Amino acid sequence: MAAIVTFILLAACGMSPPAQAAQAVRPSTVDRLIAGMSLPEKVGQLFSTYVYGGSATEPSAADAAANRQAYGVATGAEVIAKYHLGGAIYFTWSHNLDSPRQIATLSNGLQAAAATSEPRIPLLISTDQEHGIVQRLPAPATLFPGNMALGAGRSLVDAYTAARITGRELRAVGIQQAWAPSADVNVNPANPVIGVRSFGSDPLLVAGMTAAQVVGFQQGAGVTVAAKHFPGHGDTMDDSHTALPVIHHTRAEWQRLDAPPFRAAIAAGVDTVMTAHIVVPSLDPSGDPATLSPPILTGLLREELGFRGVVVTDSLGMAGVRQKYGDDRVPVLALKAGADLLLMPPNLDLAVNSVLAAVASGELTEARIDQSVRRILTLKQRRGVLDGVDPVDPAAAERVVGQASHQQELRKIADRTITVLRNDARLLPLPRADRSVLVTGWNSSAFDNIGTLAAGLAAQGNRTSTLPTGLPNDAKIAEAVAAAQANDLTVVLTQKSFDTTVTDPGGRQQKLVHALAATGKPVIVVAVRDAYDVGHFDDVPTQVATFGYTRSSMEALARVLTGQVAPRGKLPVSVPDPADPTSTRYPYGHGLTWRTPR
């Protein structure tokens, strides 16, 4: 482990790390493959997209219909063969992710399709597995707290361990590529799309954590990853899924704030960098998003930062990359800018044929296509994919995913992320007593954070009741107030209550918390996503941040509240004063603890 930590620290400081412990690359093998491929086969290797269904060859009738509508064929295996795809990406909404056995079987089926159709090159199968609020593997997978929670824990070893374990579970089900980690530095509390997906607001913290995750995934588990979203998505007011954000950092600010994590990732040997659909006028005054910008992808990423690996676009179905140009132009312009791997075009047939037409017209050369294919195949070779992928064992996948040793590490890491911000009433840790506790506020349908927390408190002798409120109307607030008055203690959970324009219109969560505080009964407010929530609750003297609402975070929260473990988290961002955003309510690094757990 000491050698791993040394590697991470070197990478975080921008120094040259030791040589990667990866399979030796044999360029002649790659060149031989390229020489034997047709142009459509080469172009197919540039694309990675989703297919519908939990089986490669026997999808449900609905999934078969969805495949026909999108691709003109019924099965995922046929999509792979028709377009010579280089990769596939899994989602719950495309019905790819149900259980370890099913996912492993699907991966085997898609790889078999790639092995038996030209150019007979294995796929890179991927998914978004960042931890926290962005992770796709279903239970019983080991689901770690997200990046900002890990940033609160301040442990490079924990960041490495979370990535290594997650990577091993991905590989067990046949996934060799994770679209992680987020290397964005979240310096804008109102950022609607990054927030807790970032490790924090300090570039050096984010750089170290990013490098740790790169090493954990790639060297620890053999899973290739992508540092994202270049050149940095941390200071935006818009979501690139639905708009084209503009970031107004000067070039000097970019060098100081946004560049360090990407430099660290490159120094750590990251295989892939993912582009952002954002405009940064100081880096490219054309108004084009970074995904389509030669000055950013070629000039900055390739030439200035020296990145030699695969450049992958963020999803080409997102609005941020589709506002200036049509879907036929976007893939061509991305390749001209310097991208290699084109992710999830909204119309795959149009995208593929547009690239082929660009080569036919001379706008793109086949040599330029070869350049990107060479990078992709070299990556596959480095990660042991190019020479053939052995089928994964579905039974072994069931044993590996969520195994007891992984869950033990999860618990220890989650415990170190809970951050107590205020304890003025000396309410915490809660002494063991016969008390009634109401757990109320925002609840995730996916994780049931209210139910999980209530169960953890009940396990320590508390009598708990629950009242999920969602975004409460006046009647629901009145119901919560009545319930609080009937209990000894209330724990209220909030989620982006500061975002009163979109996430919480009218500040209804804020109104709930203030009403509960006015009862005079003890209240603990817990920000279960962005810590910025707590700046709005000066009338609540007990405040905690978890930076996520997964089961592991809620169970760790219960252990901290009841004194089973001492809190160790430190704010990885500063919390501004809502009345004066230029001043700070809680500074970066703030976090309370007590001497020993009870």
C-alpha cells in the first residue's frame, strides 16, 4: 500500500509516476489489424453506444422493438455486427442492468457477437460508475459514497480502495470501462450538474483524489477510466444535458483552478479523457463547445498537457453539443477537433454515415480515422482486451459483486465521510435513551434514505417513525410539524434546498425546516446531498452533511449520530452565507468531532 500511496502523491504533484503495470503494447499488432479493416469497420470502432435488452440475443418484445426503432435490427448482437461497434454502454433505462448473473451473461453475449462479426475485435463495455449519486450497478453491488463524500474523508487510500473494489466488481460482470472519475473542481455552489460529483473546491484536493481513483481503477482492478469533463465543468450555472454552458474563467484561472486534476490524471496514466459540452471563451473564442474545439482538444489537451491516450466525447445526445450544429455535423467536427471515441450519438446510423461521407468528400482523411482507431485499439491492447476476451463466469460474478470483504471496506470508508458542521446544543452524540425520533424530509425512491436512517437509529434503541415529505406543500409541512411535536427529536433531511429556482421551487424544504425548528423540539438538519443547504438554517443548532444519500451514507450517519463512531469528515467546499454570498458561513476544512466514540 505504501508504494500505491507514493504513486498517487507523485501523480497529484504532477511528477512522473512509475511505469504502468500493464500489458506491453505491440504497435505492429495494432497496425496489422488496421491494415486489414475496411473503412466502415474502422469508423465503427470510433463509436460506443447503448443497446436495449438484458440479453444480447433474446431481448423482450419491447426491447426488440426499441432496437428496431433505433437501429433497424432487433437484438444487441445484431447492432454490434451491423455497425462494427467498438464499444457498448450499459444503463438501467435500456434494461441492461438487473443482477450480476444477468449482466455477466449480457456481456458474454455482446462479446460473442463482436468476436464472430467483422472486424472481430472485442468491445470495450462501459457504464457510468462514479460512486454516489451516479452509479449504475444495482444491488448487491458495493455502492460507495460519491466523490465529495470521499473529499470530506480526505483519504487518498480510501479513494483508491473505493475505485479498486468498484473496478473489480465491474470486471466480474464483464465491464472493462468506467466513465469516472469526475475531475471537475466545483467552485460554484449553484452548479446544477456537478456538485457532489466533484471531490471539492480545492484543485489540489481534487487532483490527488482524481489520481487516486485513476490508479485504483486501472492498476488496482484493470478497468480503464476517463477523467472528465475536460477542460473543467465545475463553474457553470447550466446543465450541459439541457443547455450549452459558458464558463468565464480566464486562461490563468483555468490553469490554477481547472487544470491541476487533469494534469494529475495524465501523470497517473489515465487511459481516457472525456470532453465537456461547454464554451470557454478564454480557451476558444469561437463559441464552439469544447467537444468540437481544436484549440481545446488538440491545442490544450494534446499539445500543452501532453495527453496521448483516447479522447472520448461526452454523450452526443446532450443538448450542449447539439445547439450550434446538426447531428450529422457533430461527429465529424468532434473528430476534426481531436476526439477519438464518439459516445452515444442520438442517431447512430446518421452519425456513422456522416463520418463515412466526410471521408469520401475529403473533409476527413482515412489517415485521420486511422489515428483514432490506433489509439482505441492500443488502449484495448493495453488493457488486455484486444487479443480476445474470455467469457466471465456468471456464478463467479454473483460471488464477487457485493462480497463481505467489500462491504466491510465500504462501511469503514463511509464512516470517515460524515461531517458534523454544528453542535451548539451539544445534542450529539445522542446518548442511549428511550426516545422517540421522527425522520422526515426529502427521500430518494431509489435508496429510501429516510427508511435506512430510521432503521439505523432504531437499532440503537430509539423508537422511530418516518414521514417522507418530498417537496412539501403547506399541508405536508403542517403534518410534519404535528409529528415533530409528538416526538422527542426530529431528524430532517434536505436535498439541494438552496436551489429554489429548479430543484426546490419556492424554497419549500427551507420552509419545512424552519417550521420544525419553530416547534421548540430538538431538530437535527442533515444535508444529504450538497452541504450548501445548511447555510440556510441558522435557526437549527445541530447540522450535519453526508454529501450523498446512498444506503452506506445513511447507515454511517446513524452510527455517527448515535455515537458508535466519531465524525471525521471535513468540508471539501466552503458554505457561503445566503444573505451575502461573498462571505462564508462554514469555511473549507470545517468539521467537528468528539474525542472518542461512545
